Amino acid sequence: MDNDFKLNKFWTLKDTTNYATIKTKDLFNNPDVVRIFYFKKPFLLKVKLRRLNNEEVYVSPTRFMSQFFPLGSYQCVYQNEKFSFTEDDIIEIIN
């Protein structure tokens, strides 16, 4: 794989339900497409949630949404509410 087309994420396309068979380089061909990656593999992350005054919590993201791939945001559920966060909010990747 060409180095120009690395995801540079803690997850791979094989960890998603809807992009597992696509080639990584194909994601970079049209950056104006909104893509939603649903995770089939659970990940435990320590993140800061801005809506909770940067409270540090442990969450498992359910999806990654991007309009200008590879930039985007993650969605998780914490205390029965949906929250979004970016890679800048990730403090630690537990698994």
C-alpha cells in the first residue's frame, strides 16, 4: 500500500461493517463525500467530552463520520446520551 493512503487511525477498514472491502486509496479520491464508518469491533477509549466540561470518561465509539476524509468525528453513548468527539479529544486507546 502506498504511504500516501494510510488511515493513521487506531482502527482499520476491516474493523467496520460497511467499508471492510474497500481499498484505502479509494477513500481519498473524493474528499467531499460524507462517509459513515460503523464499527463492528469494540474499542475502549479514554476521551474528554467537551459537552461535559472536558470530563475524562471511558467510551466505546460506535461510528466515525467524515466529510473530508480522513478528518471527522466519532460518536459514542455515555450515560444514555449521544456524544461526539474528535481524535484530538482521545487521551488513551485502551484496546
